[in-house]
Amino acid sequence: MECVVQGIIETQHVEALEILLQGLCGVHRERLRIHESCLKSSPNLGLVASEVRVLCDLEQPEPTWIVRHIGGAMRGSGAEQISVLVRTMVESKVSKNVLRLFYALGYKLDHELLRVGFAFHFQRGASITVTVSSVNKMLKLHATDEAVPVTPGIQLVEVTAPASSENYSEVAAAVSSFCEYLAPLLHLSKPGTSTGVVPTAAAAAASLMSDAGVTT
């Protein structure tokens, strides 16, 4: 299970966001270059369609692989009263043969993405991860070197934290509290709830860059 919120920011303000995150988190960023393959099951594998995501970390000297399944979101009055999405999520490290395995099981490649950016991992009331990335699509199968941005000039910001059925309320509160510090630059909300770019982003970014001694 995990708590998650998402938002978008213009690429021109990403450096200011990084400065803010560096000050808030107190840790160094990690570079991000993830090749994501979305696989869907064929009808003969069950009545309910299944979707898994295979993530290959291209930033490592030797690429590493993870398979991730994102389940349904928590529903009911409790879910509506919190500002983050709580959903089931299972992931596991796998070998480079994982795609061959899923193809043999009858899964088909639905689409591919390349996410390029950076991430911060830190503890702040919960184990929180913030990723800032450009989402790119492949024009040819597995051609990561030829990927092009899905939304030029815009980057995706995602804040996630692992949770359980016992502590999701506390984790959700920690995520919401942290997101308030980012409010001048971007608005974070439940995935699927588009809020666009915030009007205060340019002024907030200029102030952060000035305080950091960065000239634009």
C-alpha cells in the first residue's frame, strides 16, 4: 500500500524546485533514468484485465529491473476526507528475463515510457520519495535514445510514501504536510485530478533562485 500525490511544473522552474527540495530534505538527489514498459494481460488469462509495469533503471552501471503492480484505490468516506490517494501497490526485484516471462504468460506490451529526472528519498514523519521527471514516449520499440517528451516544457512531480492499513492516516498526513512547503511552486493532488500550473510559480522560483545566489 502507498500514499501518492502528483502535480506538474514547467521545466524552467525545475531548478528552483530542486533548490527547495534540497533545503527541505537535507539529502542529495539521485539521478533518474527509468525505462517503463506497461504490459496488459490477454483475455484468456482471466475475466479481469491485469496490468503490470516493468521498470528498468538505466542509471545503474548494470541495469536493474523491478516489476510493479498498482491495484485499486481506497474507497469510502475515509478516502474522500484525505487529500492523498491511498492505493495497493506490490513490487519486486526481478531479472532481465522478466519481459520474456510475461510474454510467455500471454501479456502484451501496451506502451513504453522513459522517465528522466531526479529523486529525493528522506524521512519526514514517513519514508517519503519525491520524483521530478520528464515523461518521454518511444517512437520505436525499446528505442530509449530516440524518446521524445510527451508534454514538452512540463515535468511530472510525484510524492509517494509506503503505508499499511494500520498507519495510512498518519502517512497521508505526513505527505500532505510536506506538500504544503511546495505550494508556491506547484499544487499536488490525487492522480487523475489535474490542477495545472500554479500562477505563483514564476515569482516563487525567482525568489528561490535569488536566495540561492543563482543568476538566470
